[in-house]
Amino acid sequence: MIAIAEFLLPLNPGLWLIIGAFVAILLPQSLSRWFAIIFPILLIPFLLSLNFGNHGTVSFLNYQLETFRLDALSRIFGLIFLIASALGNLYAVGDVVDKLQRCAALTYAGGALAAVFAGDMITLFIFFEIAAVASVFLIWARRTQKAFSAGMRYLIVQIGAGVILLTGLLVHFSATGSIDFNKIGLHAPGGILIILAFGIKAAFPLFHNWLQDAYPEATISGTVILSGFTTKLAIYALARSYPGTDLLIWIGAIMTAFPIFYAVIENDLRRVLAYSLNNQLGFMVVGIGIGTEMALNGTISHAFCHILYKALLFMSMGAVLLRTGTCNGSDLGGLFKTMPWSTSFCIIGAASISGFPLFSGFISKSMILTAVSAEGYWGVWLVLLFASAGVFHHSGIKIPYFAFFAHDSGLRPKEAPWTMLLAMFIAAVLCVGIGVYPAPLYAMLPYVVEYQPYTAYHVINQLQLLMFSALAFTVLMLTKIYPPELHSTNLDTDWFYRRGIKSLIVWGAQNTIAFNKFCYGIASKSVSELIDNVKQLSAEPGILSRTPALGSSVAWISALLLIILLLILY
Amino acid sequence: MKDKANANKEYNRDHPHWLDNKRNINRIIYALYLICTALFFSDFFYHKHVSFSFESWFGFYAVYGFIMCVGLVIGAKLMRIILMRREDYYDSDS
């Protein structure tokens, strides 16, 4: 017993959270919802009290599994995952979720958390997949046919990425004999497969659309919870195993730029946020690609801030969806009158994602940009600057403007339930707190921070960029050049598997049927001709109706044997 | 439709808000113009720590932010021509 206890204690906090998921099912509904909030909060002091190092080494089939590796990188991701889980579950109280959804939310967060603390690739793989499977229930819990189909597509992509990860780790293991989850790099055996798996989960360009497809179809609180974990876990995994990989700089730069074009024309405001989530991941991927200490610090702090402000933005749009039944920009507007708190929290989230000075995005994103310019990548830097201005344009202005202001939709919904407002309030306080006083966050980063975000030129330059971006929005609005919000679907890469492959299969099937008919026609025609011929021959005096004499048969057989004999001899 | 508009009017009359007044919205817009002008000319008054030479051009951040955002919107608008479909485009799948 003692040996088992020594192995398992301290247990990976992610496993605690998964155990908590089952406790939440057993408790009565009124207790269970508060348990889901308090339990992750209780795990925070537990996590912070532990020393760095490998806890919980387990032998499994001759492998040494490091089930709980605690270092600066895993601790900060673990901390934000616990905060996000508690906030998400607090918000979910207002959404009145059933126990299944609560269990899924805790298992999902637990899986992601456990994966962060994995010291080897097998543990990582197992918990990554537990998180993937649990998360789909947050989509299916919406219980619509659309959500079911989107969840199915989401699950196929997630499990597909898992299979690629497993293949990569097997290739890596068979060549190197190591399952360690440390720096891998592109040139290691299996390195390309592993980065591909992480890349799919981090929504790399062309593999991104599972995110925009599935997240807006999830339940109100489900989307808030989903926005925190899967992609950031992938960012963590990339930061752990591929820092300084040049390829990631270019991938990340594309990722920051292209989703914002979609965000401008998308009508569903939660889908707009999904596109801007994708864009924010791009900044982190660039930071990992640069790979210097400052760039990695920037990436990690940006992931931390991003989880908070993105959750806050999804929360405010969820409140709108709950109270009005829609999240379409074209149907909303003028809600600030009856939902003033949600409006204010949304604006704080918008200011944070845009990187306004005194808000959280400013102190993290600027570190990545400075790291990029320090390495001299001027092209990438210009793309990131464009993306920063674009974020303000579509997330910072468009989201609050079309939901809460713009034209008066005539909707007069009630303010959000108090638990939702409390969750938004805490997230907003954290966003502003980190922005005003970033030192505690900087102190937790893996490398020493020698970076000062609040310098005169830095603040002024950022304000110039943002205010002129706002000016552009205003001018385009006043001149009516800005595209109106329209009920529409915009084609993205999901078209290829939702329509392209389907059309191909339908086309293939139709042609197969036609070909089949054609062959059948020929065959049946020739068979009936054959039957006719045989009939003619069999009828008197046809050749087949004769009865040959026995003697002639013997002559024929002898002739045949003679031919075979001759063939053998020569 | 007319009832809805009347109800809106009544609601706005009963719950007045300073943003209902068109003049206040214009004031916000003028304030934005003023802030932008001030920020643009603030380039005279501080020392830039540049990594790239183009960063030191006068008003670089302001001009870049404005032009790129206009470009973004026009680009996105053009994308609609190719990519936009009916809202129920995929509905037959499920």
C-alpha cells in the first residue's frame, strides 16, 4: 500500500479533476454544481505548494511513465487551466447544465490538465485523447441535429490527430527507444508526424476549420469551456517539443492573418470569436518558432492572458445567446440598454484581446512582437502588426458594436443571470489586473523577464495603431463601405469534406451505376444470343443433337494423348 | 412591424440614455478624430526605439494601422463574392 501511495501521491492534479468529475455525478444536483467550481479552486494551492520535479513515476509494461512532471512551463499552464475550469463551471451554473455536461466539462479539463503534466509521450497521448472524447459531449449536449453533425466532424478530426500522434510516437520510439516528452524537433524520427498532430489540434492553416465549425455549435457554457483547453494544450505541447523551429514562424504568421478576413464577414458572433481565437494562436505559434527566451515567455504569457479574455468574450456572447436566442450580428443591436453589465464586461474583453495598454493582451502580445523584431524578421513583424490592428477591428470593435450597439434591434432582453455576471466579472478583473500589474505573471514564466511593456514609445505606438484602426472602422461605417452583417454561410476548408468529398462520392456512385447498367446490358444481350445459338444447334439437325459413335471418341482421345506426348518429348 | 417600432419608441422615451441622442454619437466621433490627430502629431515629442528603419518614419503606426484596416475590410468584402452562400447551404447534410 505504502509503495502505491508513494507512487501516486502527489497525484497529477488532472487525475484529481477526472476523479472529481465522477464525484460530481454522484452528488445531488444542487451540490454538484458548486462542487464543480470549488474543486478546481482547491487544487490551485495544492499545485502551487508542490516542488518542481518528477512526481508519480509508474512502471507500465517495461516503460517508465512520468505521470506528473512539474516545472515552470507545466505549472503556469496547469494554473491557468484550473482557473479556466473554475470560471467555466461558475458560468455554467447560469446556463443550467445537466450532470452529463458538468461531468464532461470536468473530465475534459482534467484530461487537458493531466496532459500538461505528462512527462512522457504515452501519458500525453492518453490524456490528450481523454480530453478529446470528453469535449465532444459539450457540443452534443446542445441536442440539435446540427450540433450532432458538427460534433461528429470534430471528433473525427480530433481522433485522427490522435492517431497521427500515436503513429509519430511509435516511429520515434522504435528509432530512438525514448518516449520522453522533451524537445523533439522536425528532424527527429517521427518528428513531422508529431508536429502534424499538434498542428491539427492547434488549428494550423488548412487544418483549422474544425474549430470554427464546432465551437459555435456547442452549448452556451460548452463553448466557453472548449475555448480554453484543446488549442492551448497543443500550444503547450509545441512549446515543449518544437521551440525554435523556423517553419512555425511562417505557419504562425499565416495563422494570424487569414482568419481575420473571415472574421470581418462572418455573421455568427461566436464564430467570429472562433476565427479570432485562431488568429491569437498564430501569435503564440510565431513565438514558439522564434524560440528565444523572450519569445517563449511571450507565447506562454499570451496563452495565459488569452484563455481569460477569450473566455470572457465567449461568456458575454453566450449571455446574449441565452437571453435573445441568437448570436447573429444581423439580428442583434441596442442591447446595451438592458444588458449594461454584459456590455461592459464584453468591452473589457475586447480591449484585452486588442492589446490596449492597461489590459492583459498588451503586456503579453507585445513581448512576442518585440522578440520577432529582435531577430530581424521584418516581414513577419509587419504581418503581426497588421493582425494586431485587424484583431481590434473585428474582435475589439465588431463584437461589442454589433451585439450591443449598432442599430436598435428592438430586443429588450433581461441582464444575464448573476452567476454568469460573476464569472465575467472575475475574468474581467483578472484581465485588467494582469494588464496593470503584470509582475506576478512575469515571475511565474520559465525564463527571467527583462522586458518592460510600459515605455512611452511602446504605449504611444500601440495607441496610434489601435486608434487609427478604429478610425478606419468609423470612416468605413460612415461611408457605408463596411460590409453589412448578412445571414450567410462562408465557405472554408470544411467545404472539402462536407461538400467536395460528398459530391465526389455521389458522382462516383452515379457513374458506377451507369457503368454497371451498361455492362449488364452488354452481358445480358450476349448471354441471350448465346442461348439462342445453343438452342439452334441443339435442335434437329443441329450439330449438338447428334449422338457420336464410341469409336470416334476413342480416336479423338488417342490423338490428344499423342499431341501431349510430342510436346513432352520436344 | 409598426407596433414593434412604436414599442421601441415608447421604451426609449421611458428609458432615456445619452447614447440615444444623435448629437452625443457625433461628439464621440469628433472625440475620436481629435484623439487620432493628437496621436499622429505626438510623433514629434518622444524618442522611438526602432528595430527596423521604416518604424522611424513619421506616423508609421498610424498610417499602417489605417491603410491595413481599410485593406482588410475591402479584401474581406471581395472574398464574399466567391465564398458567400445561403445560410442553409449545409443544412441538407445533416
